[in-house]
Amino acid sequence: MFAKSAKLHVNGVSHNIRFYEPYPFVVKKAAGKNLIDVDGNKYTDYWMGHWSLILGHAPRNVKDSLKRQIEAGWMYGTVNEQTIQLSELISKAVPVAEKIRYVTSGTEATMYSVRLARSTTGRKIIAKIDGGWHGYTSDLLKSVNWPFSESESSGVINEEQIISIPYNDLEGSLSILKKYSKDLAGVIIEPVLGGGGCIPASADYLKGIQEFCHENNSLFILDEIVTGFRFRYGCLYPTMKLDPDIVTLGKIVGGGMAIGVMCGKKEIMQFADTRDKKKSERSYVGGGTFSANPASMVSGFATLSTLKNKKSIYSKINDLGEYARKELTRVFDGDVVVTGKGSLFMTHFTKDGIAEIKNSADAAKCDTNKLAKYHFKMIAQDEVFFLPGKLGAISNAHEKTDIKKMITVSENF
Ligand SMILES: Cc1ncc(COP(=O)(O)O)c(C=O)c1O
């Protein structure tokens, strides 16, 4: 089946990270905590749809909402009530969301945020983190994968307008930002590096960067596409008393349907208002054909409503994450550092004396081959699925017995 896929698709996949050696299994269906492949193998899934499925696969209330929406049409291309309902939830839970614009992927949300930062400041340079991942937009395709000094792709122009700074190293970051301060439109940061190794930022680091941005009249953009509604009902930034100018959301807020969201302060988002601005003054921020489609909106609404009404979901999955980190650290007995926060975790096999993982460079210096082997062993022998090399996400469909099984098979490895 994969050979067939490889004939039809580049690398056989539709997202680079979905390929792993020797070849990925092919999924037929999914329910709860499980992915089921075409051979009938039933995997306990820790990839959970690129970490978007906090309630598990196909939870009943989201499914019911989608079924009702299918009956009422799934693509309007107009203003709709479903969008207003989702936005009411988001704006109450995310203080910075004074104005919202929907798109259909996280990539677009960060791409437009960068444009908005350049429009509002009249400056060109955007700073990102070494190892930060914000999707495939050319505006942010730099310093993603180790070694950070190499270009990520041919075909990207004006790379010099993206600069990168070391995560969790305030002094090092500020010394770079100061050099570019006059032309610095904004800084974009994930409060927990997702693709870059599941590494939380310290509150002091984020506060220091924010302070620099605000004193320098640059925008402080937090990419909460992974972290938004992941650890609590709302974003992570209020827990650190941060005051970002723009926050991007995606993944969980679409409940597994395509979504990206830009949330921002009114005075910044108004630059995207095309009604009373000349072309030269506005930021032409899109949406796109499928933006705010009612299927994504009701799926997001059903997901957020469930999280809002049942906050115990967060204590359950955060506790399971804590348990997984503790037990993995125990079974690997000094060979790993397990990073993460709440229901997200990642096992790094240390080498060359690395004892702490504070940024993506530390993560890249770990034994990534061993990590891929570990994840692949669980796929091949244990019906446990982590996308090889990536962090694991626990959903409300997982139970302690699942984590215990994952620990046992880790011990076997
Ligand atoms: C932090 C972060 N930002 C942006 C994106 C891009 O989102 P999408 O894949 O929906 O374009 C991702 C995707 O994994 C992400 O993790």
C-alpha cells in the first residue's frame, strides 16, 4: 500500500515528517486512543494528529456536531454563526484576542502575523528561535533543523530578513536583537518548543524578550499553535503574566479539522482592516477560500466547550504526562532526559555528557538515531505509535494503563 502511495506522492507522504524508515504504516481509521492500519494493527497513538486531538480520535460530541453540520452544509464562504460562536469562546479565554482572523493552517497564521508585524512597524527583520517551527512559510523557514547555520531549503529568498536567537539564553538573545533593533519588526516564539524538542521556555526568558520588544516598539508574537488549550483552558502565556501583541493558535482549537487563528490586540489587528486603509497603509492579511468554514468552526467549538465544561480533563492528562516523564526517567536510568510539560513529553537519549536540555541545539546533540529506533521498536513490536523522533501527546482518551504499557515496552527496549 505504501509503494502505491510512493508512486503517487512525493516521498509517499503529504507532510515531510510523516515519512520514516523503512516506511510508514498506512492508516485506515481511528477512534479514541487508537489508530488502526490497513492490516488491522491497532496502535495506541501518541502522535494524535500532530498533537491536535486533545480529546482523542473522533470523540462523540465533536462527531455529533460535525454530523449535524454536514447536514447543514460544510462550506459557506460567507460570514456564519458557527464562527461567531467559536470566537466568543476564544475571546473569553484568550485575553489578547480582541480581534480574530481565521485561516486554515498554522503556517498561514504565522505568515500573516509576520506581515502584520512588518506593516505595523514599517520594519523588515523578524527574529525567531533556533529550532523554532512555525510552519512552512518562507518568512520563517530558517534555523529550524540542526545545523541551524545551513539554509532549510532552496527557493527561499530574503533569508537575511529572518534572524535567529538562542532559546532560553536571554543574554545571548538580547545581544543579537540589539544589533538589529532599528529594523526589528518582531520576535516570534513558541512558549514550549514543539518540533524543536518539547522544551519549555523559562518565564524569565520570555519576559526578557517581551520587555526588549516593547521598549523597541517591535511586536512580541507568541506562537501557541501547540500550547494553546493544551495545558489549561486558554493559552499558556497568562500563567507567566506575559502581554503578547499577537498570539497564533491552531491544532486543538479546530478539534482535528483544518484551522489557524491569529488573535491580536485591536490596535494591531486594525492594520488588517481593509475598509478604510489605503493599500500602502494596510496589512493585506488573508483568510482564504476555506477560512472559517463551518465544519472547522463547529469541531473547534465542540472541543473547546468540552474542555471548558470539564476542566478535570486537564488535571487528568497533565498528571499522566507527569507520570510518563517520571517513569521514563526511572526506566532509562540516567541514559535519557525527558523533557516536556503537562501532557506533552519527549525522551532524549543523552550522549557526550549532555545533562540538561534547554534548547534545540542540546536536543540535536542527543542520540537521535537511538530515539528513532526506540520509537520504531514500539511501532513494530508493541502497537504503540510515536511519530519517530517526535514528542508524545496524551489525550483524554488515554488512561493510566496505556502509559503503564508504554513504560513496560520502553523498559524492554
Ligand atoms: C508551533 C507551531 N507553529 C506553526 C505550525 C504550523 O501549523 P500547520 O502545520 O497547521 O501549518 C506548527 C505545526 O506543527 C507548530 O507546531
